[in-house]
Amino acid sequence: AAPPLPTESERGWRAGEQESRRADAPSPRLDTRFPFSARSLLLLSPALLVVRMDELQDVQLTEIKPLLTDKNGRNFQDFDCQEHDVETPHGVLHVTLRGTPKGNRPVILTYHDIGLNHKSCFNTLFNFEDMQEITQHFAVVHVDAPGQQENAPPFPSGYQYPTMDELAEMLPSVITQLKINSVIGIGVGAGAYILSRLALNQPDLVEGLVLINVDPCAKGWMDWAASKLSGWTSNLVDIVMGHHFSTDELGENQEIIQTYRLHIAQDINQDNLALFWNSYNSRQDLEIERPIPGINEDTVNTLKCPVLLIVGDTSPAVEAVVECNSRLNPTKTTLLKMADCGGLPQVVQPGKLAEAFKYFVQGMGYMPTASMTRLARSRTHSASSISSVDGVRSRTHTSSQPEGATAGPGHDNQARPQTMEVLYTSCSSPIRSLMTLRDPLSLTCSD
């Protein structure tokens, strides 16, 4: 049965109640701080339509990009990888294996820096097209420092994080369990220090090292005091960002700065990050020194393998890398200072770093027939750039490197500036360039 109709008195009472509510309700107002388009306005209360249409403004919505991917192909994704948790004397290490170890050939072993993991530190480089030729010849093992891998759980209360020396002592277990004979290490920042310590402890395991932003020195008292002061006045994310980027970079390259700031703040467990940061700040000096030919070459504590030192020209680690270079054997060490990049050359300039690494492994005797992808494309470039190089070469002492190896200068010519001709990618275009040895301690790229 239909419900009974309301009586006249009930209808009057309900109408009065509705009128009272309208009187008490505040009149709707448009907050002019947030302009709306006409279409979005229609979705709001009809009372808002009393606003004049000529006062409305359209808001342009910019494209929202994925956090860790951009139009240049920068991404942190793994492809065709196997993940392993390896037991070591100082805890479990998370490692990622790309490819299959090939006979007696070494494996490329990477170690990331503070505030990063293997994905955010190295995948931009290893997913770059020019690195594919290298990864066809070498398997790759990415090592994540304890608690720094993606979705890492927090450590229990009171957990004692490994020291930097202990982190290096964990790596032989990884090499043994994965049945690897030897490695070519690529490390950044803290990872470069750890791989250097591995090469000092186990020189037979390391055939070569590519060290980016390495600092061989322990923190002094002034550095310690400055670190404590910044810890009181800044949050951990800002401190780590200052470790990676110079002040100029923090103010200029907003896209990459925002990407890595969000990654450090959101993707890395902050308690675990603090433990890793404190361990790095408590590191010991590597205590390496440059050997003197004919006197202490066999007894001095230094890296025995070929070393390629890399630093961006605006990186906060420039002085530390130059200091490291001054302590190494100049016949086995090359310092590459990259233009147009700062604290993360493997992210900002992956093409240049891939080509430098290709020359490095060729100098070690691997991939002798590998082609230079970018240089092959540059053969159509105007010959004027090559003729200008030839003109400089005719006026300057030149050391030829037939296989592209950038080995350090010999003992008989360390005292005078040299020009070492190598095929390398220019800072602005892929042309033949000069790697100029302005002094015995630094290599810089000049067009």
C-alpha cells in the first residue's frame, strides 16, 4: 500500500524547517585563490554559477611523469636479472645478477653510493644502448649495501651496522658463492671506497677498478665537526643530497634533483640510510701511497690493478678524486674529469661513461674488436674537427694509444705536460677530441 500523504500541518512544518536551514547556512563564496575552468565549475554547487563567466580562468595542467623515468630513458628498472641473498661473515647481502659468467672472463661488480641502491645508481648506465655491447661480453653483479635495497625491512633496534672495512670483507663471499673467478669493479662514492678496500685486501680478485667520486681519506676533525653541525641543522635527505650534488647543481638541474630527492626520501628506509651514512663517515683512511719507481714498487700499499678515476667537473668530490689520483701508480691510473656533469656522471652522461669504460676494458685486453658506437656514427661529421686535432697534434708531443687505452704517462715524461690523443666523445658532439694531460695528476676533456 502507498504511504499516506502528509497532512497540511506536516507540510508547513517541513517547509519552515528547510527555510530555517537556508537562513542559517553561509552564502557560498568562490575562493579566488584557486581559479577553476568553466567545465570544472559546472561540477560544483549550482549556487556557484552566479559568478561572472569573464572572471573564470583556465588552469593548464602539466604532464605528470613517472617518478624515476623521463624522456631521456632514465629509468631504474631491472631487465633479465636474478636476485640472490648471500650469507657473509657480517650479515646478508642482496645481490642482482645480470647475464651469465662467461668462462674465465671477469664479472663486472658494482657498488652504489649513500642514499641510493643498485637500481637508482647504475641502471641508467647499464640500460643505456651503448652499454649493451659490453654486457654481451661480461656478466654484471650489482651489490646492494645491507638495508639499502628496494623494500628493505628496517633493522632491529640495537643493530650494529658493518663498518666500511667489514662491508668490503663481505664481497669475497659473494664472489665465491656465485662461482666468479675475478671482477672488474665499478663503484660510486661509498661504493668506490668499498671496492678499493676489496682490491687492497684481495688483489687477486680484482682485475680493474672504475672509481667514481672516490674519497680515500678518513674524515678529519673539522669534517667531523661540520658533519655534526649539519646533522643538527639539516635533515638526513638534505645532507645526502649535499653529498651527491654541488650547490650549483642543487639550484640548477631541478628535474634530476627532484627525482633523486624523492627517491632518497621515499624509496630508501631512513633508519637504514642513517646507519649506512654513519658507517661511511666513520671510515678509515685507505693509507695508499704512490710508488717510487725502482725503490718501493713491490712493497708500497697501493692499488695493483688498472684504475680509471672519474669525476664530474662540478662534483663536490673533485678534490678527493684528485687526492686519490696523487696516491696511485701513474702508469696504471687514469683520471677522467667529465664536463657538463656533476655528482652523478653515470646518470647525466651515461654515453660518455660507457665509451670510457669500453676503452678501459680494451686496455685490459678484453673486447679488442669492439666498435665505438658513437664514434661510428660520427664518421659523417665534418672533417674540419679532425683536421683541427691534427693541427694541434703536429705542434704538441703526442702519445698514441692504438687500442684506446688511457694508461697513465710513463716515468720518463711525467714532469712535462702531454697531450694524449684518444678517440673520445666530445662534451657537446661526438667528434674526435683530445684528452689533455694538463699536469701529471689530471686528465680533462677538451674539444
